[in-house]
Amino acid sequence: MTQPAWNKDQLQDVHATSDKHRRVRDMFSAIASSYDLNNRLHSFGLDQTWRRKTVRLASIRPGDRVVDVACGTGDLSVMLAQELAKVSVGVSGTPVLGIDYTFAMLPIAMKKPGNVVYVQGDAMNLPLDDGSCDVLTIAFGLRNVQDAPRALAEFRRVLRAGGRLLVLEFCEPTNPLVRWGNNLYTRRVMPWTATTVARDRSGAYHYLPKSVSSFYDQPRMLGALQTAGFGQTKAHPMTFGVCVCYTGVVEPSTVL
């Protein structure tokens, strides 16, 4: 039997686990083949709506260099590539770059149509030059990184002046009634049904609610963006605050 990536003791504080990066990689490798199906079923299809809203918030312009970190199976990468192609009619199109730490996700992404190049890479050590991209996105991935502040600093490094960062992430709703219903679903119902669909032994869908409840709330996330050097930071709640797209800009006065 495959050893679980997360056991009961480790789930008590997933962000403090010293080998979190390895456990996250093993977890996603275990669920890669059923990842898209579970996303659609357990978000009631809203995961794609959230991604489309993130693409709109990116305000992609002709010729932009776009990078999607923690790209997973490529859903957001493909949407970004479609938007880039739409706004870049008549302009030579540069592929969107999709980067993910878990190699098992990438062959699935590569089967999806779109002008995207996928590579394996680490959010804390991106294979990109300083100030080399205009838009960087990370969807449902920042809380899975070993060191989130370090990743944000890396995102700041690779974005040029005027570059836009978009962090799409789950969040606990601020409305008490919505939060109660969301917690009931994500902590009691979803872990068991998603585990059954995926036939998962890694503990992935028990890790998910734990990683959300103990990660940054909106004020802390905005503060982390500002500490990393981003200006014009803003939170864009979606679906009663179940998830939020955080945006920030590299302002010319802050370029190193």
C-alpha cells in the first residue's frame, strides 16, 4: 500500500511541516488523473468561472509575456493563452509559460489545446530572468508552496515595471452563515466524496480544508503582497468569498 502524503498528526499544521514541498508533490502526483474531474464536481463547475474572472482581471495586452505558476493540469494556462491570442491579433504570439512543481500534472496539461509551453519548476526558484514577464498568475497554489513569502518575492523578481500579479486562492468567507455552510461542506462532505472519486490514499482532500483554514486571510494576504514589493494591491472576492483573486502591480518607482 502506498504511504499517505499526510497523516493525522501532520494535518494539524500543514504549513509548518518541514518537508511540505515533497508531500505536496506526492499528493498531487497521486490525484493527477482525477484532478480535473474532482475540481468540476466539487466546485459545481465554479472553478472555471473563477479562472475566467482571473483572466479578465489580468488585463492582458498585446505582446505580454504571461507566466502561470503552479499551473497543474493547465486550465488557467489555456485560458490565458486564449485571451492573449484574442488581444494580440496581428502580433506574433509568444506562448504562455506554464510551470508546475509536480511533473505528473504536466502530461495532462499538454493534451489540452493552446499556445502554452509547460515546464517543471519551483515557485520559489523560477527559471526566469529578472524583470522578464508582464503577467504572473498562480491559482490555488500559493498555500501549497513551502515558503509563501519567498515565492511572492520571486514573483516580484521576475515581473517587470507595470507587471501584474494575480493570486487566486481559497479563503474562509467572512459572513458567519456562509462560513458555516462552507466549512460543513469542505471539512465534512468534500474530503470523503473527493477521496472516493479519486480513490486517493495520499490524504489530499483532507489536506485541502486544513491548508485553507490555516493560510492567509484577506488582510494577511494583502500585507504579504505589500511586503513583497507590490503596489495597488486589492482583493476581489468571488462566490460569497469562498475564493479571492488578489492583485498587485510592480510600480515603476519600486523597480530595483
